[in-house]
Amino acid sequence: MRVQVQTSTQMVDLRRGGYDVALRASVDLEPGLVARTIARSPFVAVASPAYLEARGTPRTAADLVHHRCIQGFARGELPQTHWSTQDGRKLHVDAMFVSNDLSLLRAAAREGLGIAVLPLLMVHDEITRGELVRVLPGVFEIESRIAVVYAEREFMPPQVRLFIDELVKWAEGEFGDLMSALRRTPGCEEAARGKGKATTKTKTVAAKRGAKRRTAKRRPAA
């Protein structure tokens, strides 16, 4: 088995682009794709204690017009202009900082640049340590899932099937305890059980056929 890893926030074409599998944080799939979920996590709104001390804590979603917001990219292509709420509304957000890198968005929130909506799986440790504080609980707790996806076809190469099986097995050991902890997080029980619906697509990690070396590429943040 030869593996080539390409990282991007853009959605690659698994049927025509020469890719075997991709990792995607989404529930929306194009027709003809199969998905195996490896982790689930609700989104939460977070900000640093220093930011909230300086700017105040929003009490309603409407209060966000008076706050600095940190935003990602829709489908990895264009800056997002809205946040989706748990009750199905789309809330317009004027972002003062935008990036296609979730780790950079987390760092920006931790450094006090503003409020970000990120997967709880990603910011759980920062919340536990007090570096980030959840705001507007119950507003943005829409579930996201990380899934390995691949094109539906009658014959799958055994190397690809083995790669997928091993990835799912690894994820069960890597995220199992943390997922249990997330389900016990106050305010996230319903989302963690799959009551919400994710609308934000983040990062795609694709393994490409026929590669002779392992590589990693990252698109520069906007």
C-alpha cells in the first residue's frame, strides 16, 4: 500500500479526481458517495475569558451584532456569512477574522480576537482548562460528524477497504472516551445523540491512488 495525503478545505471530486477516500466533517454528501462515521460532535460558541471581560457576554443571538466574530469558509471556498442555529435559523454574521483552518480559528478565539463557533470535540480541552468559555448555550449546538467517505462502486480494491477498516478502528480507540465525555457535557446531550444537523463543511483529507510517497499540503489561510 502506498499512501499520499492531501489536506484542503475544498471538496475534492471522489468520482473523477483519482482519490480513493476522504475524511470530511459534514453530514451532506454528494450522490453516489458512501460514508462511515468515525466521530460526532456538536458545534459550540466559545470565546476567551479576557474577551468576555472586555466586551461582555452575549445573552441572545441578536447580541452578536455588537461582538467580534470569527468565521470559517463555506465548502472551503468562500468566507461564511451565516451561522446556523439549532432551531433552523440562519444568523447573519459580519466576521472580523476569517480562516479556512480550524486550528487557527481556535487559536484566534483563545487569544481574544472574538467569538467562534467550533466543534466541541476540538475545544473540549480548552474549555476544561478555562482557556475558552462557552457562550449562548443551546443556540448553535448543531451536530457535526467526521466521516470517511468514498465513491460507491461494485469492486473496491482490497488495499482501500483495509485502509478504511483500520482508520475506523483507530478512531474508535482515539475518540471513544472523549465522545463519552462530550455526551455528558451540559447542554450538548441532544446534539450528541444526533438531534441536530450540521451545515458547515470544514476540512477534506484525501488519500490518492498510485502515490509513491507520503505528502501533506495545506492551503494558506486567507
